[in-house]
Amino acid sequence: MLFHDTMKSNRLKERAFLKLLEIKDSDMRLLTLFQGKTAIDRGIHIGGAFSAVVPLTALYFGGIMNYDVEQPTREGQDLFVLSKGHAVAALASVYADLGFFPESYLKNSRGHDSLLNGHPGPILPGLHTATGPLGQGICVAQGFALAARCGRAFDVFALTGDGEMQEGVLWEAVMHAGAKRLDNFCVLVDKNEGQLDNPRNLLYPMSRIDEAFESFGWKVLSVDAGGYEPVLGALREFKFGPRCGRPTVIICNSRKGSGGMSSFMGGHKVDFTDAIADQEMLLQERRRKARVEDLGAILAQAEEAAEREELRNFMTAEARRMNLQLSVGPDGLTVAPGKRAARARRAPARDKKISAARDKLPTLDPAKQYAAQDIVTGAMKAYAVDPRVMSVDSDLASTSGLEQGVGYVDGRRAINVGIAEANMMCVGEAFAALGYNAWVSTFSPFFDWKVLRRIAVSHQERLEDMESKGGWLSGGHGLDLTFLATAPNLETKTNGATHMGNDDSIVYDGIAHLKIIDVSCPQLLLSIINWIMEGNRGLVYLRILRSGAPVLYAGDFRFEYGKGWHISRPRNAAAFIVSSGRGVYEALAAAKILEGKGMAVGVVDMPSPDEALINELYESGKKVLVAEQNNGYLWTYFRKVLFRRPEVKTANLIPVNLLGPDGRPRFLHSATYDELLETNGLAPKQLAARLAGEG
């Protein structure tokens, strides 16, 4: 009898718990509808937002996640990434209710003065990365799961959609997570069978998602997401069940607009009128009232006074935890929304400085040549003693030196994702978001512009929040992420057009906040690494030589971004050659040729554009030859700087770069280094002839 009573009591508690989640579901939908009604454009991605309500509500109010609303950056708590960023309205409803930010943020969303954009990002408290609809959020979440193996353990959750799963980058993460047995990683798939161009049917059928995940070593749970019991059961199985060395995917079978009343709610992005919004909100409120009545009926099923008291106390406590106010009076049971007040506090500042014992760093002999990857390896062996340094390669670790250096100290922080550069970049961002000094590396043309751009959006939103008076992030919460670009300029030589890094600087210069640096000397590289390790350098695109090179700078040299240096500066210089990377050595050789002919020429190494030095060279009245083994990155800055003047005399300005004879970009054929110099007018004798007026 006692066993029977206990079983009955537990069943009633579980039913009550699920009914409270349904009541919470109604509140989340009402808040989401409010956003649509009050958005600056009256628009919202309602179909995907509504189908995301059940998994989000179960995750955040179902007792699954360990999160800290007051300190969302506290180490050790579980993390969540909304990969299907179009569902931001549903997540914003949850976060406003929990107190990550004020409920007032939900009004007038999507406008210039609102922090609630059409997609989520770190400008909103509690969000760690910016996402859209392109599958990259899963990759970042996987990076968080990897980071949990390098410090305090925690679980990572992500929500994606079956439409988003048509993106290839997502499967790079699925493949890697399975191979690395990330059993602290749980992905919920909102399988709502629709996308932008067809909200009712996918353009590409995804009927065998379960088999695809299983083939990559995932544990697959497929549930009906029309109610809370199946979804909550799957989440509990992941969170509290035995870990099996496999990441978990929960396929939540649903439809766009699931949980909505009107067929209008099944659209992708819709524009609300007052009439449709009010109609839907009225029906949602009626559903909520019925759910409260159902909860009262569950309480009435407790026959004994003690049993009823125990159940009421349970319901009251669980309601309070879900931010609901439950009370039982003469007129029956009532459940009101709890007080929605912002509770998130500003995160403590992060000290981003990475130190290393000076005697452990490489010491360079001016009489020798060094390969860049050896400098990177040597420096990382010293700096990676600090557990905040990590690296990610993509099957090109032999050219970067990162894995050999970081892995020498701690193999967990030296990750190789294989031939999956987009995933590599997202993993690096994840570590950077957690405060690491993160490095990712591949050949210079192999970085993914689409991923790079989104990472820069995340970084900018962090900077904006750090600078705002009421932001949730403080100093040191920007992304310290270095993109180590190997084989730039003509360093690829005979590998062919697809590998030639002659256009990357020009292309990536359009990415906001990206600091592009082109390295010549091994000592310069070491100084740049030291500079990056001082912290708070943001996004750095660092182009390094592939073959060995002589030392040009003194051992005590200190790098500054936005500054160039005179490598050779004769007093009677008649001209100057400006270059970067390997081109600096060719410039020095050209100057040597001209010295033999009685013409003194200075050589300037400009690893990053130096506005003051550009003006100084122009105002000298001497010839300035800008020689670059790329499509004219520095030359574009000469033009930007000098054409701010009311009048510019161009007779003394000579660009030599890899643009075609028509001044248009082009790609290069395979050739030896000397052949590439000769065919493009960049050999020392050719540069000398241009300055001497002989060619």
C-alpha cells in the first residue's frame, strides 16, 4: 500500500510538473507574440520561433541546465547556443523571464535603438556568440564542449533546425564531435519541416537525420515535440543518464508554427497586424487558463490531506523555480507570471595577459635563418604553460608550428579538426569567448570569409557591450583570436592557383575589426607573438613565411600595430621601397643593386599600414616604390591616406604588385619562387630598374 501511494504521489507530481511547463509555454508564446506586435517593422520569424518554444522551455525551466543568471560568464556552468538564430524571439522571451535582461528589451525590437536584433549576439546579456541561420552555432557549441575538457567540466546544449542542417559547416562539427566522443554535448534539432522559401516542406529532404548522426557516432533520440513529456524525457536521459562516449542529438519532430493557433503562425517571417496579434494572444491566454484549470484538477486528485499538502508544496516550489506565482485560495488555484526583473550583473574583468619566462622563449642568432613555424613552436612551448593558450589546426599543423608547441605542453589544448577550416575557426572562437588566447591556422586562402565575418560580428557586439554603461561584459571580454595564415604572398610557389595567397589581404580587409599583419623577419614574428600575448588584441590575421628567412630586427625589438620601420635608411636616399613579408628581402636586394650603381635607396618594412609613415614618405618628395607579392594591400592604404589631401602628385608613387596588366585581380599559375618574381616584375633587378627609370 505504501509503495502504491508513493507511486501515485510521484505520478501526480510529474503530471503537475509537466502542466507547469505547459503554463510556462503559454507565457513564452505570449511574450514572443508581444515582440512581433511591437517590433519596429512588426516582423518576426514566428514559424521557427514557435516550434522552438517547447525545447527551449524544457531546457531552461525543466531542471536540466545549470546556469547562473547573475553571472553568465562564471566558469563551470552549462552553456547554450541558439544555432538557428532566426528563433531569437523565443530565446529572448525565455531570457527576459529568467532575468538575463529587462522585459523592456522585448519592445521595439529589431530597430537601431534596440539591443534585441533580428539574430542573437553577445550584445544581449547571457549570449556568448552571434548566430544566424547558417549552421555555425553548432560548431561554436562543439568548441565549448571541447573547452570543458580543458578545465572545469560542464555540459553544452545547442538548438538547430532541419533547414539549417543543409549547411555543410554543421556537418563538419557533427563529424568532429562524434570522433572526439564529446558526450557532454547535446544538440536539439527543431525538425519543423520548413524553411524560408517553403515553410511547409524542406527544399532538401531530411528524412534520415537519425541515420546521418548515427553514422558519425552520435546517440540519437527522436521524440514528438508537440508536448513536454517526450522532450523532457530525452533531455533527462542525456543529463542524468550514463554517459556513453557519444554526443547526443535529440530530434524534436514538429512543424513550423507549432503551438500556434492561426495558420498565419506557420510562416517563416511574418509581419503582424494588431488584429492577427490580438487574436492569437487571446487564444493563447485562453489556452493558458485551461492549463491552470488542469493543474487545479491534478491537485484535487490528491485524496488525503497530507498528500494534498505535499503536492501543493511541491507545485508551489516548482512554480517558483519556473518564475511562476502559484497560490491556492477559496476560489481555487491560480498561477500568475512571476516578476520579470533583470538580475544579470556585470561580469568581472578578465586579465588577458599571458606571461612566459623570458629564458624559455626562442633566442635568435642574427647570422642564421629561421622558419616561421619553428619560431611559433618555440614561443608556444613557453606561452602554453599558461592554461589560457590554445590552438586549432586543420590538417596543416606542420606549416603553422602551433600543434607542436601547444601540444608539447598540453595536448588537450592543441586541437586538429582535420580538413574543416570553417569548423576550425568556430572552435577557436568558442575558446576565445571563454577567455582563452586562441590561435587557429591554415593556408591563407583557406579561411572562410562567411565564418570570419560572423566571428567579427560577435567581437563587435562584445566591444559595444563592454563600452556601454549598462552592459553585462567588462574589460577583457573581447575575443583574443589569431588567424595564423601560412604560405601567403608567393610562398606557395608550385602548389597552384587554389593555394596562392595573393588576394587574401585585400578580401579580408573588408572584415571589420580584423588586424592584418604581414610578417617578414623571424625576430619580428617573435615580437608580434609577444604583443598578442599581452592580451586584448582582438582579431588578428597574421601572415607568416613558409621558408626560412634571415633575421632583420634586433633581439629587443618591440612590435606596434599600425607602424612600419626603416630597415635601411641611407642619409642621402633618393628613393624608398616599401614592402612586407618576403618582399622585404627582395627590396633589400634591389637596394643593394642600386647602391652598386651609385643610387642610395631606403627600404621600409610595413607589416601593417602606417598612416604617419605613408605621409612622411610622400612628403619627402622622393620616389616611393610599393612592391608587394599580393594584389596591392599596402598600395590601397597609400591611396586611402594620400587621397584625403586636396591635391596629390602621383609621379613619384610606383606600385608593383600582382594585379594584372589591366589593373584587375587574377590568380597565379604554379611556378618556382624565382619564376613568380620574374613573371610579375617583382625580382630585385626589376625593382631596381623601375626606380632607376630603366623599365
